[in-house]
Amino acid sequence: MIILFLLTISCQEEDTYVEGYEVVTNDSTEVQWRREQNQRTYALMKKNYFWTEYLKDSASYDFSLEPRLFFESMLVEQDRFSYCYVNEEYNPSTRGTNLNETVSLDSIYVIENRRVGYFVYDEFDTEADITDIILKFRTSNINDLVIDLRSNPGGTIRTCRHLSSLIVPQEHIGKLFAIYRYNSLRSKQMYEETGSSLRYEYLNGDRNTRQRNLNLRRLFCLVNGSSASCSELLINSLIPYMEVVVIGETTRGKDVGMEVYSNPLYKYILQPIVFRTYNAVGDSVPMTGIIPDIQAKRNGLPLGDMNESCLKAALDYIINNESYEK
């Protein structure tokens, strides 16, 4: 039996892989299935992977491997984050349908003459989660905000930008949020299409954002080694526009981002690293992580307890450093 495969995404010219139709004979159905999956993975990675210049020619890879192992065989040594997972149960329409599912705790503390909003944010998922809690704080006219990111590994950049837009001082609404740098192939393609090899993304500047914006001058972020990706992007992107006080332990150090490649015809969803982020002044999150301004470790008290070490450090700073009046 002859099976014909057609790759829809081109590889780089210097690669020895022959595009188009490949004749596969005398293979079992399982091997044929693997080859189809892996050819799709190879094409995606060659075009989009951030470290594409370090990938080998196709002849160096074993296309008969189980697709997860094939994907992992393409990852370079400096890549600490790319991964794939089984697609059998995946249903994107179910994600983020329950409001406030990523905000596991919120409080407002009244300390002397200040009102301090606090919430534990577990994942940058749906924008509705953020909108609800920010509206609550705006209605309560808070003076300061503490976001607990100690269990937050990241999530959706769109939601990170949305949250940043609701926090930043109003005079900075609509300004540059982040700069994205891709591999040489995609950078060249972007330059040909847009005149720039970089992608620029801006803080939201629509009417709803302006009406909901907290107009804060400083932000407190509680972090540890589990705080990564969008948690770090939030801090890094806001630093050019306001005082960001980081409290806790050094973050994970993920200055790169992924794109999700999903197709119901393929068993695995791929999430390779495809870009690196920079803030408005060109600074990226250090690979060694963000070092807190105030070092503190959780003392075992429940989250939200005013004597819990990291939250207490934030509240003490607010009391002793009233650097502005909202």
C-alpha cells in the first residue's frame, strides 16, 4: 500500500528534507501514523521554533519514533520549557467558563488610612476572572494592590496584558506592553510583511479599560520559584511605568513564550518555545529569575493572613513608605 503525505508548511532551503509527496511502503499502520505525526511536528518546529538554527536536517531524526519522543528529540539543550501532551481529551471550548476560577482568594485590608487590595492569582487564564476582581477593588477605592503569584506558572499573554492595562497609571494606557523576537526565519517573514522583524504589543487603550483602570502608582507582587512566564512578564512589562515591589523568593526565569499547535487529527498538542519577550525599554526577564526587592519565605500561615511573612512584608512597606497619595 502506498501512502502519500503532503507537508503544508515549508522547511528552510538548506535542509535536506524533500518536501511534497513521500512514498512509504511496507510499513505497519502504526509506523505510518507516527511518520505522519512527526512530519507535521518537524515542519512546525523548523518554521517556528525559537532555536530553529540549531535543529538538524531531517535525515538526522528518526521519524518512526513515538510522536512525543520525536518532539523531545528535537529540543535543544538550552530549551527548558517546550513540551507536548496528549490531545485525546482536549476541548478548548471548556476552558475558562467558570468565573473567578483562577482567583482563589481575595481580601481588602484597611490599615491606618489606606485600603489595600490582595488576591491570590493561580493562572493567567480568562480575562473575566481579572475584570471581576479589579472592578471589586475599584469600587472599594483601594490605594494599593498586592498580587500573590507564588503558585502561578503563567498562562495566556492576552490576559497578562489585560491585567497590566487595568493596573498601570492612566497616563500610560495604550503604551508599549512587550516586544517579541522570533527565530531568523519568522523574523525575515515578518519584516517582509510589516517592515519590522519584531512584533510590538501595546497596553489596551479602549474605553472600558480606561473606565476600569485602577490608576495605581505602585504594585506589590509576591513570588517564589513557581512564579514563571506571565507572572514574570507582568512584573517586567510594568517596571518602565510604575514602581513594582517584588517580595518573596527568586522567580523561575522564563523569558520565553510558547505557541499552541493543536489539530484534532493529531494525537499530541505541541507547545514549543517560539519567541523571547522584552519590555518597553528592551529588558528581558533574566534566565536566572527575578530577584525580589524584599527577600522573604512563607512562614506557614494561611494565605491572606496579615502575619503571613510575604504579605506582612508588603503591608509593612505600605505603612512605612507612603510614597504617593492616590
